[in-house]
Amino acid sequence: MSTYLQTYLEMARNGKASSPALAAALWTAVRWPLLTLLLSFTALGAVGIPAIFVVRGFLLSFAVSSFVRIFGGAGAILAFFAFGFTGLISLPVLFLLGVQGLIAAMALAGRVLVGGKSYPSHPNRAFWVRSGLCAAALAFSAALECWAVPALLASVADLF
């Protein structure tokens, strides 16, 4: 991993670092929130959504700590430029979708546990409005990852 990061930073210094494809950046931004949204329609979301938070938190903290381990304290700067700007958007989106999804999943799980025969209530308009706003924010985050993050990384590449 150290070799990969050093190579990328060298390419960034020379202006040869490429930005990710928009489709790849969009998938990266959307995959965890999409899974959270899908689990909010099932009773399994009561367990699955907290598990998503555990896995996402571990992976993000592992990536940041790897940068710090490889580059020392300056690795925190690199990690902020690599993950921070998109994380400022994608993490609140994940939390918003996670909270509304966990509430919906817990209601479904409660209905299953008490043996309810009634049909589950459909998500209200506010659920869909929040989800739509989150989708727009994630699209903006993917655009940032494609166009702003490579330039920001190139600007700090000389530090390493």
C-alpha cells in the first residue's frame, strides 16, 4: 500500500494522476447509503443497519490510520484531502438514512415479533424527500471526488 500511495503522489506531483471515472465515484459514494436504504424496508434492517455502521466506521478509520502509519502525522493531512471533503457529505447522508431506516426497520421488526397480521405502513412523503435530498448530496460528493479531490491531492503531494 505504501508503494501504491507513493506512486500516486509522484504522479500527482507531475500532473499525471488521473481522476476516477464518474461511474466509479458514484458507486463509491452510493453503495453504503443504498444498502442502508434497502435494509430500511425489511425487519433485518434492525440488525443490518447497525452492522453497516460498524463496517463503514472500521473501514474509514483503518484507511485513515494506515495513512498516518505510512506517512506519520502528515498522513492525517493526506487522509483529510483524500477522504475528508467527500466524507463531510457522505457520512451525514449515511447517518440520516440510517436513522430513518432504523426507525422503519424497528417498526417492521416489532410487527413481526408480536405476530401482527396488518400490512406494513408505506414510507411517508418526508422519507422520500429526505432520501431524494441524500441522493442529490451523494451525486455532488461523487462529482467532488472526480474533479476536486485529485486537484487537492496534487496540491499537497509535495509534502510527502
